[in-house]
Amino acid sequence: MLIFQVIFLYNFFYSMFKGEKAPENPWKANTLEWTIPSPPPHGNFKTLPTVYRGAYEYSVPGREMDYWPQNMPPDES
């Protein structure tokens, strides 16, 4: 098990310093925590977001994709 820790540590430090940066919201999540930058500012939001729907509304009739963030107004697609 100790030998495999070397592989883990190599992968960890390589990813930290030379790995590609993850895009914002890589999983296309609908919840508000994916709308803030990383690292988050003090208080998380500079201004409070307006919420138009619940966090877990998937398969909305009339929408092609399930990705529809809470803070996106209904008229935008």
C-alpha cells in the first residue's frame, strides 16, 4: 500500500501545479453554489441572486436540456 501512495502523491501534485483548470460549473448543476467564483468572496455573493425556480427541477417540459440554473430567468433558454 505504501508504494501506491507514491503514485497518489505524484498524481496529486502534478494535477495541482500542471493539470488543466476545471471550467466553471463542469457538471452543469442547477444550484446557486455553482454561480459564484472560486474561491468564493466573503459572504459568497456580491449581490443576492434572484431565484426563479427550485434547485432540482429537471426534465422541464419544453426544454431541450436539463441544465437550467436557478438564477436564469424563464424567458432565456
